[in-house]
Amino acid sequence: MAKPAESPALLLENSLRSERIHSAYLISGAGEAPLSAALSFARGLVCESDPAEPRPCEACPACRRSQPAEEPIPLAAGDTKGPRFRQIGDHADLYWIERAPKNSQVRIDQVRELHTALSRRSHGGGRRAAIIADAQFLNASAESALLRLLEEPPSDTSIILVAPVATKLMITIRSRCVRVTFPAEESRVLRGHDADPSVAEVVEKLDGLGRLGLSDLIEWAEDYKGDRGQMAESVDFMLAVAGDWLSERIRDEANQMGQVPPERLDAYKTLLHCRQELTRRNASPQMTAERSLFALRSALSR
Ligand SMILES: [Zn+2]
């Protein structure tokens, strides 16, 4: 029997237990789970208990120091004076970066100051970790600065990026990180249709779209070969679900990142246009499906 896939939290726990620690992690997924996993992992890295025991142990001096403060010091915004990063609790070897309250982005000066701090020796002589919460808000120059840090990682130091959607980060950053992926939230498209099995089937295929090659898309569109009336109805249904599915992604991106790549909006327009061609101009269902799937696929690959 195939071994079940390791759960994301377990993956980090096993990494602590076996002491196979990497210099960079990217933890992604919906809700609070990715951030709390990152925090627990960072605290586990500096915990002083036996590696065979679960870490953080919450009892050793390091764990007492790394307890997050109830009211953490806010980071300084833009040009104002104040901290660019803070410690986790008051542990000198655990660092934390997030968006400053008045900023829309994680800034380059924050990453640079972290880099400078990490280029010094570790305070306790052991492992260190830095969490970059809100990594989806790193702006382009901050990402380049981060890349330099990841290219020459300080010894015994782990950088832990946390973002709801991993693909928002530059591919050169992603490729240097061990990826830990928590599941995305259940699709609202599915919930909206009370899990109609034919909707579920289309959504499942759309979720895997990014992994499909062009020949797979052509094959998918070939499912719509045959009686025109019937097939036009099937394609129209697929396009309606795809439209809901895409607009859900667009809304999520707008909420999480404050912007939507123009390719997504273009693909949405193409979907609408294809539906019109299908119903008003008797376009071929198979060709319409192919055209829409190509548009979706190329919008998602960016
Ligand atoms: Zn401990």
C-alpha cells in the first residue's frame, strides 16, 4: 500500500526530531495553521530538550524565552525610527519580520537589517531562525535582498517564509526553500453548489490545471466531441464552473495581495467571450473548450 503523504506539521516535527534542518522553508496555506506551524518550528529549533522529545518542550529556559509576547512591539513603518524586525519573545536568536502596521509591503530595509543581524554570530552559540510572516507582501526589491540572504545562508540558521499562496513569491526564492504546504480552504464554488458531483469533478480538474501540458488540454477538450447540442451544453456548464472558480481565485488574490495579475482578468474575459460564441454563434464546443482551457492555463502559469 502506498505510504500516506506526510502531514505538513508532521513533516516539520520529523525534521526537528531527525535534526535534518534546512536553511530555508516556505510554509503556505490558508488560515492560521502555516504561521503557527512556523512559530512552533522556529521555537523547536532553539529548544534545549532532548531531540527525541517533542519540541518546543515549553519547559526549558529557551522555550520560556521564546514564548511570543502578548503585546509584541509594533515594527516601524517607512521612514520612521524604530525596529525593522523583532525577536520572538525575548529570545535573542529568533527573529520575526512582518508588515509594519502602516505599510502595505514588507520592505527592503527590514530584510537588510535582518541580514546584517544574521551576519553576526549567534548569541547562544546554537541554531537561529527568522520567520518572515506576510511573505506575500515582500516587494520586488525586498525579494531581491532576501534572495541574496538565501544564496549565502548563514550557518545554523533557518529562514522560514510564510504566505497563503506560495506562487506569489519569485521562483528563484521558492526553489531555494523546502516547501511545506497546508491545504487551501475548501472551494466556495463547491460549497455554493452543495457539492454537486459534476461540479466537483470540474473543480478537481481545474485545481490540477497548472500541472497539465498542452496535449493534456487538447485531450480534455476532445471529451466535448460529438452531438453539438449536448456538447455545447456540457461546455457551457464547464465554462460557468470555471468562471466561478477563477473569480474565486481573483477575489482571494485581491484580498491577500492587494492586486490581481492582469493575465487572470484577461482569462476571465476570454471565458465570458467563449460562452457567448458558444451560445450565440454556434462555435464548435470542442474548439471553445480548447481555447478556454489554454487561456486559463496560461493565466495560471504566471
Ligand atoms: Zn524547550
